[in-house]
Amino acid sequence: MRHPHCRDQPINWKQRAYNALVDEYPVVLGSDIAGVVEQVGEDVQGFAKGDRVFACLLHGGFQQYVAFSAAIALRIPDNITFDQVSTFPIAFTTACVGLFAPAPSGVGLNPTFSWDKPHQGESALVIGSGSVAQFAIQLLKFLGFTRIIAYASAKHEAHLRKSGATEVVDRTAVPLEELVVSPPVKVVFDAVGAGFKAACECVVDGGCIVTVNSMPLEENLTGKTVTVSQAQGYYYGPDLVGPKRNDVLGYLAVPEHTTFGKMIMRELPEMLAKGVVAANPMEVLLNGVPGIIEGLERLEKGSVSGVKLLAHP
């Protein structure tokens, strides 16, 4: 694929600084990509040179050409740009798998990917305002939730409400450890990874918690019976592309990601075409590779808020 569009992600600067999830060197970083099919393998069916596609890779995105399995490629609808669709792969799938997929991958709110708003009238809390949080809000709206509370900086309130939030609790006014919602909600999505204790306080007995924290969690602190998912944003597992020793697919993704991922690959292009989900706000980095490096440095310093950084290698 020839692809001039790839997203800078927080994991990328950690890979560069700490060798995180790097199996061997040399390595080209970059995972969320979009571009044009330049050449297809002799056994590939369903794709042809010139097709617009996007995908989430393990590595290799920060270069002008990359080869990957056609089994993980998704088509880009005509109504969305390369830059817009580049904001989707890992962030959207993290939210979607965590909320929709059955256990052990998710909490099973929509395992058949129904469009019939199966949770009409229910309530939810989303902790965070980043990429995953924004897609979680949109997906909760898609499910029919009518009360969606976002715990985030007030400066992002307008966009979060546009995405589907009905209330915004300003995190600069209410510390996370003091967060309480009344009445408690059916679902809490902790999109920052540090909100599990708050989630336990805010969820109803019998409710669901999704967290992006992949580390061992504290035991439920409230005595409630709660379904918990530690969401991983993969629409394919090691059964499809093969594990690597130190790669994330080697120890976090499971074959169930491939099973549910087939539904994501079928439904996401239609959702995009119909405008059911929208891209996150973005900033395009200039100057090719030097721009990518500058973006990684900004992410490492924590100076990026409310926008996704996109690169054109």
C-alpha cells in the first residue's frame, strides 16, 4: 500500500523511548494507516490496485510504502478522507470491542452489532476525552443510551456534546477520586486507565465497567456485582497474523478478537458511509519524518489535547 497518512499515537513515543512492544531492530513505527493499494499478491481476492483502504498494523506505518495482509484491510467509503479515517483503527476498535464484544473481550452490550438501539434509555459515564473516549461516546449514542456523562476538561465540552454527551463534568473542578454521579449509571467506560476506583463508585449494582487499563485491577471496592472488561483495541488476533515474542498480539490479543473483528470490518465502513460515527478532531503534521518526530516529542511532553496528530511520511 502507498499511504501518505498515518497517526502519531502515544504508544509510539513510548516505543521509541523504552523499546515498548518492539520485538527486534531495525523497526519502523506507526500503526493506524490509510492509503491506496499499490500492488496485490497473486492470491489476494477482493482488492485491486487503486482501492482506498485503511488498517491497524503492528509496525511499519511511518513510511511511504508498506506490505501487510489483505485480511486486515478495510475499505474507505467515498465520503471520508484518508486523514479522517486514520483517526479510527486502534481507538475505535478499543471502544467498540470493550462495549460491544462478548466476554472475555468486552462486556457484551451488542455482540451481534445490532443497529436497533438495544439499550434505549439507559445511562453511562465516560472518563476521559481522548480518541477512545470520543468513540465510546458515539457508540453509546448508537446503542441508544440517552444519558451520557463525560468526565473531561470543560474546554472540550462543545465537541463532546456534539459527539453525543448529554452532560460534562469538568475534571479540573472535580478530582477523579471525588467523582460521583447520581443516580449511578449502567455502564462506565474508563478511557484513561486510572479511573477504575471511580468507575466502581459510579456504576449500579449489576452494571458494566470497561477500562483500558491492562494491568491487574484492584478488587471491586464497593461490594457490587459488576461485569468488567479490560478492553484491547484489536480487530484481529494472533490466529490471523501470527504472534511475535514481545508483540502486543503475543500476550493481549486473543482469537476472539478475530471473531468479533469480522463484524467490525463489515459494519465500520457502513457506519462511516452513513455518518453514524465521525472522525476525531485532527492536526496534520508537516515536513514528513521530521514532523513525525516533532509530534512524538509533543506527545511525550503531554502537550497535545483534544486533537489527533496525523503524519504524511
